[in-house]
Amino acid sequence: MGLWLTERKADAQPIGLCGLIRRDGLDDVDIGFAFLPEFRGEAYAYEAASATLAHGRDALNLCRIVAIASQDNERSANLLRKIGLSLQGHVMLPGDDEELSFFTVDFAPRDADKTQIDALTAAFFGVFTADADGCFDLERLHELFMPQGLIVKSCGADFEAYDLALFIAPRRKLLEDGTLTEFGEWEVSERTEVLGQVAQRMSIYRKRGRLQGVPFDTHGVKSLQFVKTPAGWRIAALAWDDEREGLELPRRLEG
């Protein structure tokens, strides 16, 4: 719980705060955010608040998240509605005589298999984000995939299929020789189906960075197949398609 610094990936410019709070006078965890005036209206608050809400639902298994806003703060109210909260009434916090607008969103309870698959998927995307020392732990993919795991790139007319070793080697080179810098990718939305010992997930994702010094910011879709092994859920296969002419992605997929 607490407010996190929000900064731009491109230049590490601090632009605001966003996080989850346990506040006196409210029974549930609430989401809070505040952004510097010059960075409002550019969707930064939406991106940060959406990710924070997903973290509370998926990583912390919260069944309900609430929010408060001044009744005249229509900008915050609109953002809360946009990320899925709805106005339920008004509240007053202890020691404060201002009546605040009160918003809530309820989530269905998460079962154990879905929670593990969510964590596994988050770990997969996390492999492509540098740690505090600027290093990428691509070898961790061996822990996330089955040994026979298959990865297929389907971007355009040609298909490329890799085992883990063939997939890791060229990407390590790109990330270590400076060809690809400031890189990161993350899941935006998903739809997951679990049937017995197998599962599948359609994942919309974004990625951002610099390729040979040229910035890019694009999106794509990943299809992941999972198998429940004695050691827990593992990725059996993954196929992806990136943004290109003719690829229309759904606005939102929800699990």
C-alpha cells in the first residue's frame, strides 16, 4: 500500500503519483493519483491508474477497490469512470467536513489457477524489463516455459518458430549491444480460459523503446498456451503478432 512515483519511461521525468491506500474512514483499499498540471490530459493518469487497478485485482487479489474525489473534480471523476469505477454516493472522512464523491468497483473472486497464470504471465513480460542495474534476465524464460516450449512469431506473411535457445540468443544480443535500448513491454488486457490441466490466454500488450536510436511505441497480441505440471503452471507455447497494416486489435479483452 502506498503512492508510487510515476515517471515517463523515455526520460525518467517525474510526472505524478499513483497507488493504493488504506485510508482511515474507508473499509476498503482506495486508489489515489495526482499529476503535475503540465502532464495532465495526455493519458498518463489513465495508464498509471489502469495498471494500479489491475495490480490490486490480479496481484493482491482484492475483491473491491474504492476511490474518493471532490465533488467539483470532474476530471478525476471521469478518469475513475473510465477505468471501471462507478459513483455510489458520498462520504466524509474523519476530521474532514467536506462531503466527497465515493466510487467503487467489485471484482469476482480469483481462483488459484487463474492467479498463478496471471503471475506467470506477469513474470514473462517482466523478463523484458531491465532491473535496477540495467540487466535483462532472459534465462528466466527457462523457468517459465516447459523444456519443449515453442515460440512462434507471426508478423506478416512469414512465420518464424523458435525453441527457447533460438529465441533468447538474438534478443540477448540486441539488448546487450545497444541496438535496442530503453525497452519494456507490458500486458494491457487479457482473456484467459482454464480447462482442467490446460489453459489459454489472449493478451493485448504494448512495447516501447529505441531501436538503433529511433523511438517506437507499438502494440500487439500474444496467444499463450499453459500446462499444469507437477511443479505448477508453465507456458507450453506462445505465438505473437505485432501492429501492422491490416491488424485490428480489440479495444479490450477482460479475464
